[in-house]
Amino acid sequence: MKLISAKKPYAPAPYEPSHAEAVQLLSKGECPPHLQINFLKWLINDVCRTTDQSYRPDSDRDTVFAEGKRYVGNTLIKMGRLIPSNIVGGSEEHG
């Protein structure tokens, strides 16, 4: 079996049993706060690699893949900072 370098943007993020438990409990609406916080930190930092550079000098495809992951992480961070009562009419238009 060929191992994928952890530096590759498509390499799976390392995970723990608590991450699987959090996803399963979230899907049922039963996840305790400490697991929710741990899961969100893992998702933003380890899965999305939000603070990593997305540029990969040897592969445009790897760069695009990494930037897609960062986009998801940055969107999650943005949602955590918005004031829900200030949102009018749904998502922003991008043009």
C-alpha cells in the first residue's frame, strides 16, 4: 500500500475516536459542548488546514485542491464571526 505524504493537500487529516463520536452525535443533535468545540477546531485546523499556505510549487492541481480546503475553513470562521441578526436576505452575492 502506497502512503500519501501528509504534505499533500488530499492526504487525510489525522483523527481520533472523539472526532467520529462528535460527528455521530452532531447528526442526532446530541453532541456535548466539549466535543463540539474539539470537532470544530479539528475541522478548521486539521481537515481544512485553514492557516496553511495553499501554494504548491510542483502542482497547480494540488494548489487548487488546498485552496478549496482553505475556502471551507475560512467560510466556517466567517460564519462564527457574523452577527446573525445583521444578515439580511441570506448569503452575499459574489460577482
